Amino acid sequence: MTDSPLLLDTTRVLTVHDVHVVRDGHVALRGIDAVAHAGRLLAVVGANGSGKSTLLEVAAGLLVPSRGEVRRREGLRIAFVPQTTALPAHLPLTVTDIVAMGMWGRLGAWRRARRADRAAVADAVDAVGLRPHAARRIGALSGGQRQRALLAQALVQRADLVLLDEPMAGLDARSREIIAGTIGRLTADGAAVIVVTHDLGELHGADEVLTLHEGRAA
Ligand SMILES: Nc1ncnc2c1ncn2[C@@H]1O[C@H](COP(=O)(O)OP(=O)(O)OP(=O)(O)O)[C@@H](O)[C@H]1O
Ligand SMILES: [Mg+2]
């Protein structure tokens, strides 16, 4: 199949081509191709150490491949929720504060949050099931609740590309369901979403699946 330039311009937000990554002298990715499309969910699966997180870091622009090409649509807004997030236990910020930080990119430093912005933050907190915890300090939450707060932050960012690294790992069934629903909402709103998971069954379906095996597409 040949790519029509029109299709390329309108739906492709990220193209990863023939990407190789060497970490610590170890080849973490070898010759990986992947495309993220607006409004679609790409699931990345594979065993521990197969390169899933490395691929997300490449997509986020945090790692530069040793070979290959990464193309992002111009002006792309990216939200990245990493696999593990170390937050200082005494960080004096509430769940609402953390979610509201997702607004910063759009508000700019000089504009105060308006009523509609505050409502969008409250909606996102609701969407991930954290309303009862909205006023609690982020450091006082469980790991899973924290992960959901970061997902809510990604929601209010209205990013074009959302990268989620095992967002459901270690969460209970209800939380997993909330996150699967949130992912559905993101793609329905037109975001391209890439999710790393160990269990495709916990997603409400994926448009594409990339399976990694020792750094290669399996
Ligand atoms: N920060 C790092 N520094 C050096 N090497 C790393 C780093 N992170 C990962 N690696 C190496 O890169 C390879 C791929 O790791 P990666 O974290 O991408 O795997 P993964 O598929 O996300 O695994 P998991 O399912 O355990 O999260 C592994 O061999 C790993 O040891
Ligand atoms: Mg990983």
C-alpha cells in the first residue's frame, strides 16, 4: 500500500521508522516501525525488557534513537504518563493542583484559570474516579490513584498524542475499567493514543497492536 500524502498530513501524528536504540551497550530496539494516527489506539505488548518503555520514550522525544527516524506532526502536543512516577511524599500539591497543571500549556503563565478551566479540571478528576480524593495531597494517594491523577492531567492537556506506559498495572478492576473508558474518550476526542500493556483484554479494543520481542517487532 502506498501512503497518500493527504492521509499522511491529516491523520498521522507520529511516524517511527527503522528505529534502533542502544542503552547501556545493550540494543533495546532494533528496526522498529510504528505509526500513531489521530483518533486511534495503538497497543504495545511484549515481555519484560522487550523495549516497550523505550519505544514510548522515543515517541515522547526523551530518547534519541541511534539509528532511524522519528517524525512528529508540527506543533504536536504530547502527554506522557511514565511507567513509574517518583513523586516526593511531601509535595504540597493536591490532586486538583496536579490535574490543573495539565492546563498550563494552554493557559500560558499570565492567564488565570477561568471558571470553564476549573470545570474541565473537575471533569477530568471525575472521569478517572478521583472526586472523593480531589483535595488530598498527591503524596498521600496510593500508586494506582496517583497514576489516575496523572491520566486526568493528560486529559486536560488535550494532547494530540497521549503515551501511557502500563496505566493499569496493579490497579483493581474498577480502576482498570475507568482507565479503559478514559482511553476510549481520548481517542473519541481525536487524540492518538499509544498504550503499553501486558493484557490486551483490559482495553476496550485496540486499532493496532505492536508486539515486541527482544527489541524487534514480533
Ligand atoms: N534507563 C535505562 N538505562 C539503561 N538501560 C535501560 C534503561 N531502561 C531500560 N533499559 C534496558 O533497555 C531494554 C528495554 O527495556 P524497557 O524498559 O524498554 O522494557 P519494557 O518492555 O518496558 O519492560 P517492562 O515490561 O519490564 O516494563 C532492557 O534491556 C533494559 O535493561
Ligand atoms: Mg516498561
